[in-house]
Amino acid sequence: MALAALLSFAGLGTPSSASAATAAAAPGRGVPADGKVMMVMGQDSDTLSDYRADVLGRPELGAPAPGGVTLYTNLVLGGSPAPLAGLDGPVDWGAGTVDFARTMNEYPGAAVAVGLYLSDATSGCGNQPLRAIIGRNDDDVTSGSPNLITQYRAKVDEMINRFKSYDRDVLLRIGYEFDGPWNCYSADFYKDAFRYIKGRIDALGATRVATVWQSAAWPVNTSTDHPEWGYIVTDPGHFDDWYPGDAYVDWVGLSAFYNSRSVQTQWGCGSHDTDPVGLQNRVLDFARTHGKPAMVAEAAPQGARTGAGTASCIFTNSPAPASGQAIWDGWHAGYFDWVNTNKDVIRAAAYINTDWDAQTQWQCAPGAQAGGPACANGNWGDSRVQANATVLDNFVAEIKKPLWSTGSSDSTGSSPAGSPR
């Protein structure tokens, strides 16, 4: 969700009988033990520091620390922020500070889910980062000394060695939301870059770094005049066209900002080309078919504002009053029900606990249209659980359930319960 304006859709579903047993038992890097689901909180260092202080720092709540945390970095040369932003010090591109050292110090036992941004969408969509990583014989990546191929591949190795040094599980979401048209990836270049990065992970012995192949699961066909670009989600072969292969993918991921309880409010002023619930479940069934654990890599009640007590359609900021219980029932309950229903394959589930309105990249003025000048990157709102007492109480009660692989109930963020070491 960082570095690009993202909208996606999730719904309740019933696990497919096909391959369900295989998926439930699927081994893999970073997969919690005993069939548990890793609770992951995100998605920036400021948000995570606030959660530590406001929730974990209140002993009377007894809230367990998350089993994982979400942060972002990038691998795009020549832009701002610089490549591997946040790994060497704090950086803020308008979506909250990212500071790996600070967050890992505050959550010492947590896995780190890393969103790796590889898009040159703001400079022409030439897929130059992907083409350099895979070593294509193109003039723009072979010229110069050192050329871009050499520079990008050196950065890939630097990144992997840094993650290896963390001595904790790292879930690397390579080119997250690969099929989100806002990222303008080429499917063939994307698959080859994914394979190259996985090859370097193995060659460098980074055995605790897992690859995550994350779909946006965006239920709107885009660039229909160019079906070869791979943004026609109604195509039955859509996911196959983007898949690097079982040997390269450790986790199948997806974004889930909506579910069947929230669709009427959130999509009341918009339309889609395929059933959003069905599309989400297609991703899960794809994971089952391939024997992979699934990670809900991004999730939050888009359009709701827990602090203000409102809910809105996602395409226009049109807030209507909503109590904490109404916000919980209208989104959170549906999300957690969906995860529980599909726990045979979902083995990690994220929650973005952010006041989006406080971050310049995500601000959306009342009455503004998503994508317009006063709401450029969408209507997101305020998803902090601690901003409403009812939402907070319900959230803490949920993550205390035995389903979840979490950390300790103090603010030190010790090792996740049930996490293999």
C-alpha cells in the first residue's frame, strides 16, 4: 500500500475441498507452527510505535504483540527516496516514517513483512528496474560503467544480505500487488525478476527470507484494449499469466481492503467487473492448488474513520456517522470471519493500523472524489483500533484467540508464540 495508490477487494468465502488438506499442512519459510495464523501489524514505523505505546503499553488490556510487522522499501535507482530506503535510517515519502532499525528494536521477536517496490510508474512505465535485474540486452540498461544491470544486481545482493543479517523471518513481497495497473509491471519482466531475486536469496544462503507473490485482487478490468498487458482479471488464466512458478514462490499473497459485510457501504458509489468476493477466493484457491500458504498482506477498513466515528464509500469521501460497534460489525467482523473460514490456507493476516488522514500521501478532503486533486491516492480514512474503545476491545479479544500466532502480552514484542525457530 505504500508508494502507490491502491484499492482492492476481499470477501467471505468457503474453502475449496480441492487441495485443502495439502494447503493446511503446507510447510514453508516463516509459516507458523500448529496451524496458527500469524498476526501482522503495519505498516510504517510511526504507526507501529504508536500501537506499541497505546495498546501494548496498557497492561490492563493484555494485548499480545503481533507475530509480524509490515514495512516497505524500494529498489528503483535515480529517484527519491533512494534505493533500499529505510534500511539505513528513517525515511518518509508521505506515508509515515519507515525505519527498520527502530521497528525491529521495538518488536525484537517479530517477523518482518517487507513490501519491495520495483515500479517506475512515475517515470514512464518502462519497467527499467525489472529489465535491469533480469539482465536484458537493452541499451538503457547496458550502457554506462557500471551499467544499470550491475548496479541493480548489486543492490539486490545488498538487500538480501541485510535481511539475512536480521536473524528473523522476513516475508519479502517482491513487486507487491503485481497485477495492480497502477504499478504498470510487465508480466514477463515481473516473473523473470521474481525468479532472479529468489535465485539470489538461495545462492546467498538467506534461508529465513521467504518470497511472497502478492496479487492486488482488484476486481476491475483495466487496459482492455491491451489484454496482453495482463490486467483483465476476468480472464480465467489471469493468475497463471503472472505466476513465476512453484519453485520460486514461498507464499501466495493478496490485498483485502473489503469484505462481504462492507461492500454495500464501500462500493455503494462504484462498480466492478467481477465479483470481488469470488476474486479474493480465486486467489486463495490458487494457493490451495499450488500447495502454498496464503498471506493477507494488506487489510484495513478503507473509508472508515474510527476516531471520528464515520464510514464512507471509497470513491468519494462522504462520511456518515457510525458507532464503534457499527464500524466493527461493518468491516472487522467480516474480515476476521473470512480469515477464520479460510484458515486452512491463510497462515498470515495483516492489519494496517494507521491514521491515513494524518499522512500526506493518503489525505482526502471531505466531499472529494478519489483520484481528484484533493484526494489523489484514494479515500482511506483512519483505521487505528485504539482510536475507538469499542473497536479496541473487540480487536484485542479477537487476537487473543488461539487461532493467532502472536508475541507476548507485554510491550517488548518478544518471540511469536508458535513460530518455528
